[in-house]
Amino acid sequence: MSDKKQKKPGFFYCVGLMLGKSVSKTLKNDISERVIQIYENKPKGAEVIKLLKAEKAKEKNRKNKNKWRNRRWGTLLFINLLFVVSYFFDMSVLEGALTASRFMGFHMADLNSALQITLASKMILINLVIGFVTVLIMWIIFGGRTFCSWVCPYHLIAEFAEFIHLKLAQKGIVSDHAFNRKVRTVFYIVFLLLAFLTGYTVFEVISPTGILSRALIYGPTFVLLWVVFLLMIEILYSRRMWCRYVCPIGLTYGFVGIFSIFRVNYNINDCLHEGDCRKVCLVPHVLEWTIKNRSFNENQELGPDCTRCGACVDICPTNSLTFKFKGISREKYPCNDPEPKNNKQKIKVDKK
Amino acid sequence: MSDKKLNRAEKARREFLRTTVLATSVTGISLAALIPTLTNSAPRLRPPGALDEKLYLASCIKCGQCVQVCPVEAIFLGDIFDGQGSGVPYIDARVQACDFSCDGLQCVLACPTGSLTHDLNYVPDTRMGLARLSSPKTCLAVAGKGFKGKIREEGYSGKLRFDEIDRWNPLEINSQDYDLEICDLCVRLCPLEIRRLQCEAGKPPQNDKNQCPPYKAIELVKKDNNRYVPTVLQGCVGCGVCEMVCPLPEPAIVIDERVEWSEK
């Protein structure tokens, strides 16, 4: 582990985090001296509180506080309504539903649905392969779980449920019951196995994403009661339960996120480590770098589980979190951006 | 709230229990959706070209593109009681049968997975099921009765293509008035019989002889005097138009899903 050439954190560490491994403490030996220096030069104690107050005061006056949230909601509604409008006015722009569609005649297939169907039917269906590859390329460019927060209609409704949950929690009426994150990986394997063994797409029938998308386009069904039930649990018992602990669609797109070039980047220089970002995040484990002395590098990417929703980017008082498209050549690690080779700002650190 | 006071081991124990309950209940619920399917409690008529039921359910991606292209809006998606068929397309012939007024089997062409098999190219090759005279006692033709008026009850909005009136736009069946000495609606409006007669007259649909049914689908067989029995023949594809256009409150002829014709 002490190999200096190895960039930390490694591939398996980042993917493991997504699969449910818990966050481990960063060892000082693994951090570059430059990063240690930055941490040591950071403001401490009362100074931090003063700085935070100042930054938050600035923040209050800032217009467009929810820039990314608004863009995201707009996109999500646009895509889902495009399905509805396209069918209603018979426009042939975006036909089908989120599980599979034709956009201007081009096949698109939800990656997870396609996977389930291939395993259940044990057939390679050519149009499905075309749709799968198209969507795969799309999300490699735009960021894997971006599907979750920018497209999935259940995500939007779950956000409102989360809002209610947090309000009630504030009043002490409900509290959040966390599950072990590994359970999502278990579900993933269980649903793949069930599809293969039973020959039915068992998950598709209970997937709130598909149910909601179809209900929007083809009208309400009784299956919606299942979605309501899930939302009630999320409001009363466990914050964002489905997206955090169950949904295999999220994990499928998470795997795509490993290779995606669209990321949220964390820069440690101005970060005050107050942790606001982790409070608003659906998957706070991807933001572990923002805890003091946890980041390995000056610039650290969030892991593949990140849904690129931009909540952390919106809330960060110091602009330490930003969206970026990274060069394909550098895309070697799922949550690590090696320092650029000719970084002009690179300062030499005196060894003490 | 109470969790905060607990020690670490107890917290971990509770989290483990909670997680186990979550895993078993969600898996259990998803498996419960198999019950209506395995017991076949709600058999459905499927759109043209549907693969064998099990493979059909396995390969359908539940996107509804077939629903969107159907000109007579015959296709609906299953609901919670359909179990694994939830979100999967079906046809309720009595509500709206498939009359092939799209000619090209648009639902088959629209299907992105081949759940509605792309091997099906021509209407007469479709095999959705088979019509059966389920209630000869009430059938008007069997009783030697005629039929006068509109086919279905007031407010019914099912459609059919009436070739001689409008080739391109299906019309509501209740827009037509009938006055028949012997009720032969199930034969007269059978889309396969209409095609067969067009072919006999030298005008096959779309000028394509492949569209010509090789066999009769249904005919009235004279029993005695003035009594006739609608008899289903080898050319029947199970589209359900006869079930839709039977003017009785309860149709005397119905479709048996996925049954194929055989000499008895």
C-alpha cells in the first residue's frame, strides 16, 4: 500500500464504496505531502466559524441559489413530458416509455431493463442491443447515475417525500432509519438471479421508475399504490430508502458512472469542512473526501455512485465542488483525478 | 430518536435486523407478483405476433410502443392483478378488437424487443387465439333471427375499418345501422373474410397476394329451415372482431387465447 506511484484511492476502493463498503479513514502515509501542507495551512477554530459566516452571508445574497436543482428539475420534467406530449399529439418525437423508446426513430433502451430481459428471455435481441449501446454511450458522456437525478420520475417525487421527511424529522415526529448499504448489491444480485432462474423480469414489475413513466404516458394504474406505499415509508421511516438501498437501476448506471467522463470535482483548497454537502446528498459516502484529512489529492473526484444532481455544488459556500468533463485519457480511476502533469500552481513542499 | 442513546453494538444489530427485513420483504413482494402469472388467473389475449406466453412476458420491456401505434387503440397495458403481466400489452376484444386496419402490423414493427415477433409479416399468418361459439343458445343466427339497428349499446366507442366507406380512418361501429334478415355480423365484419373476398375479387389488400388468407375464417352453416350456425374455420386468427361485433349483451362468440385450430 505504500507504493508511492499508486494513485490513491484505487479502482476497487471506489467501486467498493458504491457496492456498500464503509468509508475507511485515510492514512496519512497515503496523502501527498502537498495535500498535508494544505490541510495544515487551513484556518482553525474560531476563524473557520467566522469565515463560514461570511461565506454564508454572501451565499444568502446570491441569486440562483438552486441553479443546478432548477436545471435538473427542468430537464427531468422536459424529458418525461416529452414522452407524454409526443404520444398525446402523435408527434413521433419520443415514443415509448423510459424502459424503452425511440427518439426520432432511434432505439433507446434502459440498461437495467435490457439486462433483465436478456437474462429472463435468454435471447439476444438485436434492437435491444442497439438501444442498449446508444444509451450506454450517452451516459458514459453524461455521467452514469445522472439518469437517476436528471431523468427518473421517481427521483423527483422522492425528493418531495424527502423534503417532508426532513421537516417531520426536524419536529421530532419521525426519524431516519438507515439500512446497511450493502443490501443494494444483494438486491442487484438477487434480481439478476431471479430474472435468470424464473424466466420473468421480476424487478420490472415492481420498479417505480417504469410504473411512474407508464402511468404518466398511458394513464394511472393500480400499481401506483405500490409507489405511494414506498413514498410513505420514505416519509415516515427511512429517508430515500428506495434510491439508496434498493434500486438496481441506480447500480447499473453506477457501473456506467465508473467510466463516465462527467464528474463532480472536489478541490480541497477553500473547503471549510463544515459538511453541508453531505447533509443534502443522496449518497453521502461519495463526499467523504470533504471530511478534513480524508482527501488523498488536491483535486478529488466523487465516486461512481454520485448522481450528479448538483445539490452539493449548489450548497457549497466556497465553490469547492464543481461539475466537470474530464479528458478521456485521464479516465483511469473511478473516483480519482491524477494531478495534471504540468500544473503551474504546483508548489514545492519543504520537507520538515 | 431512540437510536441515539444506544451503544454501537446494539445500533449495528438493529441495522442488520432492519436490513434483513427490507431484503426479505422487497424480494417477497416481487415474488408475490409471480402468483397471478403462475396460477394463470387472468389469461389475456395478446397482440399479433406475441411469442409463447412465458417468453412473451420475459422479453416484453413494457414500453407501450405498440399501444402508441395502434390506429384503433386496441392495446392496453396490464395492471397489478396481471402479476408479471403488469405493464405488458393485451387486447380486450369486447372493448376493442384488433381489426388489422393498420395493414402492416404496426405493433409488431414498433416492438423494440421482438416480443411481438418480427417473423410475422402478413396478417393471415397471425395466431392470437381462436374464436368459439360459446353460447349457441343465445346466438341470433342459430335462432334464425335477424338484427336491426346499431350493433352495440349506447355510449360504446369501439372502432372498425369499413373499407367501402373510408379506407384510411376507422369508424365507430355504432355509426352504422344494420337491417339483416339473418344476423351474420360476425361473418360479415370478420377482417379475414373481408380480405378473402377482396382477394377473390382480384383486389388483394395493398396489392400484395401474401395478404390473402389461404383459408376461410368463419362462415354461417345452414342447420335447418332458417337456422344458421356461425362456424369457425382454419383461417381464424383470433383477432376478436366477432366478439366485439356480436350484438348480444353477452357475446355468443368469444376468443380463446392462444388456442390453435385443429380438426376435431
